[in-house]
Amino acid sequence: MLFIPLSCCSYTHSTMVRITVWQNQWHFLGAFSVISFIVWNLSWNFVVSAAATGCFSLLLAVFYVKIREIFFIEKKLLDNLESKAVLVTGCDSGFGILFARRLADLGLYVYATVMFPEKENALELAQHKNIEIVKLDVTKQDNIDELVRFISEDLKKNGRQFWCLVNNAGVALYSDLEVASMDHFTSTLDVNTVGPLRMCKSFLPLLRAGGQGRIVNIASQAGRFTVPFTTAYSMSKAALIAFSDGLRRELTPWNISVITIEPYFYQAAISLQYTINLIVGNYLRMWDSAPEEVKEALGERFRDARIQGLMEFCVKNQRTEDKLYEVIDDLEHAVASVRPQISYNPSTHAKLVTMLLNCLPLEVQDFLLTPVIEEKPRNIIISKMESRQRS
């Protein structure tokens, strides 16, 4: 049975009324007759040629707009940035620190949230005249509610507009499904996906009160393409991208833009070696906490091969510290430009790789994105038999 919403009936009725009215007018019938005569007398080849030309022209126009959007960004910034305030989460380290400094240097007043306000990075940020350090845990709603009250009062006192929320706080832990605990997945989603959701829901009234505003969610290319052992992180970023797309369409009537920045793997830490030590250390801790039967089934050689794979992934894929400006420039444009993009993929290299992968079948993507692990997990039955023989 075909069900038609009642709301469609009113549109159908009004459309039929218009058609009936037009049909009762002689000039409509005359115009229709002339057009029909012209089309009838045109050769079929001409019609096909015209249609093909139109389609090709449309394709060229779309291609031009896309190329212009990707490679030629309009740089003009908004006026009166000094009267606007921005909230940036996750400013304890990495991109958060760089984001806060860049936006503050533009003249925006920045509320930079940290987990540990007493640490060196937070104390250094606090020296900037346009930065105020506030403590926040994005997984705790009471923390967020308190921050909303504080910022609301501060905005009224200083006559500023709450212009933009930058959801930057995030965690990235890499592990195999069997080795990782359930807490690894739930905590990653809680920070990377549900955290921005909480922040958006809580700060929307302040954004709407200004008449317009922006939300910038720091996602990742991992949300578009998933590499093994990054599954939890990729899940969280894919969900964040989907959330951003839906929210952007919801908030169109309020003139609030929702933007994603989707960087690849950047060296935002102190050094490459620091990043490697952090990732490998986290993997080893998860391995040590894994059930004995899992460790026995996979074997130590598989663990060592996986660690080697993680190290090679860092060395081969991480964009170096001197490329961090790519992400910072995109954030500046997203927050402060007159005409921001819907999403940003920093670096021309990442743009080209993404365009190529999008054109490939999933089978080819699997081949390209799956690292070769020379030491495969042992058969669990053989593993148990060997264990019994040893005992």
C-alpha cells in the first residue's frame, strides 16, 4: 500500500489549482502551442546535441566551483573581531595551544579550556591578554553547565558576542579490537563524539543570542578512511562528521554555520619520538590488561609485529611540525573569514589522496589501507595445546 503524507495533499491541491487557472488563459495555451511546434520541427540530433552541451557545461561549472573551493580560498576576514569571543576546548597540548594563540593574535577573545590549569602550557597561554584559561572536562555535564554560566556573565560584563565554539578536545589510542578493553571504545567516543555533542547543546543558546555564529568541530581524515588499529578513533571521528552534517542543516534557519576541519596525522606533540613512545606505551598497557587467553592466542610475536607496524605508521605518515600551519590556517579561515567552507582537508597532498581513494572500490581501499603483518595470530587451539604441553 502506498502512503502519502497529508501535508503533500495541500501542495498537490494548490499546484492543481494553479494549473487549472493557467489553462483557462489563452496566452498560456498560445505559448504552449508555439513551443510545441518549434520542438516538433527541430531535428532530434539538435535536441540531443543541445542536451549534451548543457550537461557538459554544468559539469564544467561544478568542477570549477569544486577546484576553487579546494585550492583557492578567499582570505578576507570579518570586521570587528575584537568584539567577538571564541571558546576552544582541549588547550592543554597540541593543536589546542596553537589554535588559542592564533585566534587571540587576530584580536578575538579566547576562552581556552584545559584539564590542568596549573601546568606549564596553561600558565604560558594565560599570559596572552586575549586568552582566559578555564578548567573543563568535556565528559562532565556539570562542568559544562558551570562554564556556560561563567561565560554568559563575562560576555554581558564586557559587551562581547559569543561568536564561535571550537570543539578540539580529543583522545587517540590505537589498538586491536581483542586487545583493547570496552572502556577504550566507550571513553574514546565519550570524549571525541559525545563531548562535542554536549558542548553544542549547551552553548547553542549563546550562539543564537548573537544572531549568528559558528561551530567548528575538529574531526579527522580517519573519520573518512579507517586503518586497522585506529578503529575506535575512526568511529568517533566518523560519528563527529555525521553529527556536524546533521547539525549544520538543522541550524541553517538560525544563521549558525557548522564546519569540520579534518586533518590527517600531524606531529602536534613535542617530537616524533615522543609520539611514538606515547602510542607504543598505550598499546603495551592495553596488551598487559588484555585477557590471558587473548594474549596467548595472538602471541608475543604478533604483539611485537603490531608495535613495529605502529612505529612505521608514525614515521611514514606523520606530517612534520613545520606543516602544522596548514591546520592552523584552516582554523583561522573557518572561524574568522567572511566566507568559510563547510569542511577543510588541510594540505594539498591529503586532498589529492582523499580524492583518489574516494574514486576506488572498497576492495582496492582495503588493499591499500591494510598494513601487512608478517606475524599472524596463531590458531587458538594449537596455542592452547602448546600451553598444556608446557605445563
